[in-house]
Amino acid sequence: MADTSKPVYKLEIGDPAPDFTLIGTEGGAGRGKGYREYKLSEWRGKNVVLAFVPAAFTPV
């Protein structure tokens, strides 16, 4: 269970990231493939890089 004694915006270097869920594609973005939820806690102990790219799969 996450420590809720410290607000999220008060994180310091070395603090564990709070758990959250994101919706992502199953490797077939834009091809009608399914979506799935990814929880940060599924990746605990592994290196994780989050990249947010607005409108990444839309034509410009």
C-alpha cells in the first residue's frame, strides 16, 4: 500500500513513484487492436520511461 502521509506533489528524489493506471494500446495503435490498462505497480523493480506524445498517431 502506498504511503499517503505525504502529498504526491511533495515527492523528493529517491521517493517511490505513486501507483497509477494508464490506458495504452496493445502494439497496434490505429489498426483496430485492443487497448489495455497498465499499472505502474506491474513494473515495480524495473526501469520505466514514460513518454507523453499528444496526437502521436493522428495525421498532421
